[in-house]
Amino acid sequence: MKLIKREAEKSINLWLNLNKPKVLIVLGARQVGKTTLIKSKLFGKKIKYLNLDIEVDRQSFLRSSSLTPQSAMNSFSNPEILIVDEAQKLFESGQIIKGWYDSKLPVKFILSGSSSLNLLDQSAENLTGRNNKLYLPPLLFSEILYSQNWGISEKNKKGMEFYKNQTDALLFNNMVFGSYPEAIVTDNKQEYLTNLVSDYLLKDVLYSGLIKEPQLIRRLLSLLAYQSGSEVSVNEISNNLGISRITINRYLDLLERTFVIFRLPAFGNNPRKEIIKSQKIYFWDTGVKNALVNEFNLDINRSDIGSLWENWIVAEFAKKIFLGGNIKKMYFWRTKIGSEVDLIIKDGDGKILAFEIKWRGHKITKAFTSQYNIPVQLINKDNFIDWLI
């Protein structure tokens, strides 16, 4: 399997070059390549890798925690770097690493997890002021594009216009099968994604213990897959599934914190004219979305092409923001008379970008510009490269 160069490598390189770095917490969904990324960047270094999904490693970690920090490192053969994968599986992992980190031994520590449920709420709390977070999403389209053998790279984008047909084909394949590394390279993409949804992505949600009926979460996800890019009514979902709004909101929170979905709140400051309490829900990966409804149609005229394209574009921006540490915020905008902007991005300085996302067509609303004096940019299949590459 060819190793695809990741944007996140830059962050790991910076961390590695620090003399005494903070604990690195790497977060992202299962199968997005966290372990591959970490191990590839640490090749040649003396590392100790523990996976708390594996009982032997889990017990080794717990036994070492009862020793002095130096004795604990001795038991791991004194590594340069200690990696604890699936760290959210053990409540005490953050507290244990904190003790070792504070001992000022010449060891660097990495915690990795496929769920922010415990890793952020517990481990990060124990490591307050002692950690740097690296968020790893599925592959960016630019990462996939640069991995092709066309000679196009981040430093050399010349000639991209000569590969328009290939880029269009790569784009549509990516929209249908998504951006998980294995989905890019395997010949059995549909089988992989079906297994991914069943065996991996929902594993952390079910592990939380808050889900009593696994089939219920699948039904919820199927509903969300059909409605991605539309405003989601919790009341409507509650009625559809026959469960309370409180339970629906709890499930949505779990799915968001396990990196299956993300939510866009409404943007606005005029409740009389604007919809400001609604939300839209998107999937981090369109391959996962398609797997949930078993829709792998490669016809470019498929009936859901508009919503699929919107989810794909919004997810690409979300992945870039995720990699950047979530400093920027994303919204959508709609008035009560139906004027709409699909995506609004606001940075920490208050700068706002607004986008209308269309597979075909060029019509955009003027209402947002009239109200906020901010131009609305069009993103379609012909110009998306200008914004994402």
C-alpha cells in the first residue's frame, strides 16, 4: 500500500523537533490513518507502542502505572517515545501519563484515540497545560490528488489543467467512496465501507454504554444520510424513531464526538427575519454516508448529486479547519422567506467568507450581501480546485 503524504506530518515534525514537547494527543475517527501516520514519522526512533484495545497491552500499561516513573520506563525498555493508542479505553490513561510526564524523564508521549468522548473529557483534563492536540480527519482531496503519479504536488501545481478529465474522475470516485485511506487504495471499496460502518465507526458509540439498541443508531444514521445538507428537525426524527428528543440529542452528540457527523449551526443576528435556531448535519466522509444507505451509484447524474456534492465540499472545508485546530467556525444562513447561503466560515479575527455550493448552475443569493456587505462566492464542479487545492 502506497503511503500517502499527509498535511498533519508538518505538525508532527514540529512536535518532534521540540526539546521537551508537551504530550501530543492525536484525535480522529477509526481507520483515518492515525497509527500509520505516527509510526511512519517515528521510523528509526526507539518507540514503545501500546494499544489499549488489546488486553495484553492494557494490562502492561496498568502494571507499569504502579511503578515509579523511571521503573515504568525501564519496563518499556526506555523508549524515546511512548505511544498509547486508543487511550480513551482507559479512564486513568491521562492521569498516568501526567505522572510520567511531570517526572521530567527524557521520554516524549503520544496519546491517540478514535473518540473524543473520554480522551478529551478525561485525559485532556488531567493533562491541562501539558498537551498539544492534533486532529486527523479522513484524507483531504489535495492529499489524494498529490498521491497520483501525474507529477502534481503541493510545490508543483503546474500542468494541473492538463489533467482535468483525470481530476474529474478522481473527484467523483472520491465523492462516492470517500476519503478513508483504505477506501482509496482497495479494489473492494464497497465491501470495505460496508464493513467500516458496521465494525469500526460505530464501535466507540456502542462502547460508550449509552446506546441500548444498536439498530436504533443505524436507523438514526440512515435518516441523517438521507437528510445531509438539509435542516434537521430533532422533533421529526424523534417522531420517526419513536424516541424522545433528549435521547436523539444525546445520540447526535455521541456521533459528533466520535467523528461520524458534524453539525453546522445557523448564522444570524436578526431573529425576526433569519432562521437562527436550526442546524444542518453533514458526514465527515461521503463514502460513509453512501454506505449507510447502500448507494454506490457511479452515474454522474444520480438523483442525489446536489446534496452529495454539498456534503463533500462542506466536509473538505471542515477537514481543513479540523487540521488547523478548529479555530475557524462554520455556519449556514437562511431567511424565513427562503434566501440561503450554504456555508459561512468565520475566523478568529471575525473575517467571514460565504459560499453557495452548486454542482451545476451559477445563481447565487444577493440577500446575504445586502444584509452583511459580504460577497457570496460560488463553488461548483468547475472551480472547486481554486478553493480546495
